[in-house]
Amino acid sequence: MRDRTVALYARQGTGLGGQELPAVLSEAQVRQAEEQCGVEFPEDYRQYLLRVSAGGRVRRLRFDGARWDWEGAGFWDHEKLYVPFPDHDVALAASEDAWERRPKREDHPSDAAYQAEYDTWQEAADELEAARVAGAAFLHDDGCGFHTLLVVSGPMRGTMWFDGRATCDRLNPLLNDDRRAATFTEWYLDWFAHEESLTTPEQRRATYENWHAGVGAPIWYRWFAS
């Protein structure tokens, strides 16, 4: 799979910006990252790190001299990977309830009183929002504030989700052909099969137009086509 991925990227330059596919990690390195995060990565993702690449299609998992994290991730993105990924609707309802209780200036006797309550509210609202993605790694940056997540803790462990909060405030599972949340292997191999089949720029443009219309869209693109 690594050889085929290298060949694909050499042919298309997909997602690498001209750089070589990052090397794999050793078992010791993966275990060190897991120990720091307080989780064991889903087995198929572990095998990807050990046999295909530390990055490539996904953000590179690397050690910066002090800690392991995914390249490009915010410092707080993966602070609570060991906390179970929550039920989406319950977590969303808690966040929406907090926003409905946002302090209003007209309810306070002074600017200072308003600002003090607002600061307390903002801290609590931020914690609720962060809790919505606890237990999930920001595995791929889809641009425009969108991300693809790999759940590593809780009942949905091992499944891929799309973070669409930049526009609609929702997180949705990326579904396989059986309408179940896709695993990392399903997500990656589905992407690979689609990319490997695109050989010319003209074919790529036509195919993306079909995907946008919902025809034959790969797992990673189904959020955009829905």
C-alpha cells in the first residue's frame, strides 16, 4: 500500500505540495504517542502509521521535541482524546442552550458587570464546544474551517466524522455504502480507489462535477454532496 501511495502521489502530486510521502513510524513511536494521548489508536489507523506513512493523506503525526501531535492542530485540539466522543445531538443541545443564555448588556447595571458575566459565560461556552469533539483526532484539514475527524474513544471509536461547524454547527458521520459510519480503512481505501482511477485533468474535472451532483461520490466527499 505504501508503494502504491507513493506512485499515486508521484503521478498526481495529491496533497503533498511536492514533498515526499512521510516515513512510517516505529512501534515504539506509536506507543509513545498513544501513552501521551492516553488512548490506543484504532488498529487500522495504527497499521497505517506503521506500514504506509505518518502523514500523507492525513495530517502527519509527529514529535516536536516536547510532545506528539498532528501537524497543524491547535494546542487544545487533542487535550482530551481519552474522553469518550459524545452523542452528537446531546452535545449540540448543550452548546445551543449555552448560547441562548448568552448575557445581554441591557440586563446589567454597568459595563464592568456585563463584561465580568460575559467572560464567565464565554469560558463555559468554549468548554462545551470543545467537549463536542473530545475523543476525536483532527485527522484531515478540509479547508474553510472544515475537518475530518477520527474517533479514538467511546462507542463510536474507529469511525470517521466530518466537522461542519464552520457553516452549520453540525458534526456528521461519513457513511460507507451500507450507510454506516465508515472506518479509517474504508475512508482511506475508498479515497485511494477514486484517486487512482483519475488519470487526466479533464477526467478529474468531470468526475468532481458528478460528485458535486451526488453521483458516485467517495466517502470523504459525501458531506459536501449532501
